[in-house]
Amino acid sequence: MTSDELTKFAKRYAKAWCSQNPQSVAAFFTETGSLSVNDGPPAVGRVAIAKEAQAFMTTFPDMVVTFDKLERGTPDGGRSSCDAVFHWTLTGTNTGPGGTEERVRISGYELWKIENNGLIAESKGNFDSAEYERQLKHGVDVGRGD
């Protein structure tokens, strides 16, 4: 996949996360692809990946995931081997079942391994979980000491 093709793929992937259709996220993965979040156990296969996406979509019915940038390869020696690093920002209001009604804005990245068919074989997502939990309770602009 060329850099231009991969960037277009990443932009479509971000839009899929905004769609409230978890299967549209899962469609970016190979049949046996995996998605893990913050070193948690991986969701393996499209059904499990759709379930993972559904959890975020339920928590944030107004969720918007923006494409921030894409890096090819392993840009720093500290990251595991990957084909691309997809940087994103999630914004939304925690209005799902049992939600706090608080706004969240969190950025992170996914380390992607891409198969020859142009789909994601493995994605390792990372974001600041402590900041995420703080925002779920207090909102994006409260309690940061700014």
C-alpha cells in the first residue's frame, strides 16, 4: 500500500468509528485480525472487534474520531514493529447507559500491522487511561489544574 493509499484508508477508518455501526469498523480488519486497547487482551476476529467498537459507540452515542496523522513504519525505537502508526482523537459525551453526561476528549494511537490484502491484521491501541477515567468522571475541562 502506498503512503497515499494508507492515509486514505486511515481517514476512512476514523469515519467508520463515527458511524455508530460497529461492523463498519470490523470490516477494516482481516477475518482473524485483532484489536487490543492499552495492552489489554486482544479482541480477535471481526465479531469480537465489532463488540469492542460497539462498547465505545454505546458509551459515546455522539462519538467523533478524528484522523490526526499517520506515520509509516516504526518512528521511534520504543514501539513494537509495525507498518503504520495511526494517531487519532476521540471526542464525545458519556451519555450511554449509566453515563456521567461528561464530555471527553482523548488522543491516542494504534500500531498497525497490515496484511498483503490491505486490511489490518493487528492493531494495538494506546491512550492515557488515567486521563480518560478522570474525564469520564469530571469532564474534559475540569480538574486538570490548568
